[in-house]
Amino acid sequence: MTRPGTHDQSPDGVPDTARTTRSHAGESIEDGYNFPGILLWMLGIAALGATLTAAAYGFMGWALIGAIVCAVGIVGGTVWLLLEHRRIKAKEGLSLTDQMGH
């Protein structure tokens, strides 16, 4: 039985490995440093929609600006998330390509 508010831990405070097979379950939600990368991805996807709309209506200047924002958002978000994931792995003494728990 777990205490209220500690769904991922047993009563003695140890992570519940019986229900969790991954060592980083919920890492992207728990680690607040991931949010800028997620927000950059959201910006990139929104800019992609705006770019396609602008191109369809013939606004090539806005389409170019939207394409640049889209590329910066998606590439920047990806780089941010990879660096954050590498930082978490490095804390455990693992490299980014080690498949421990993932």
C-alpha cells in the first residue's frame, strides 16, 4: 500500500519496481528542464501549420519566416531534449546510447 501522493514509491520510499519496468518512467514530465525543449517543439509544429497556411494563400514572405521559425523550433527542441537526456544519463554514469531501462 502506498501513501497518498506517492504513487511511484513503496511505503519505505524505494521506487516501486514491481509496476515500473523502466528506470526513467515519467522522466520528461518530472524533469522541469525538459519543458523548454517540449515548448520549442510545440512552437515548431505551430509554425509548420502557419507556414503551410501562408504558402497555400500565396504569402511567400510569411511562409519563409514560418519555415525558419519551424526549423529553429524543431531542431532547437530536439537538441535541448537530447542534451537534457544526456545530462540525466551522465548523472548515473551512463552514456546517451546505454540502453539501461530504455
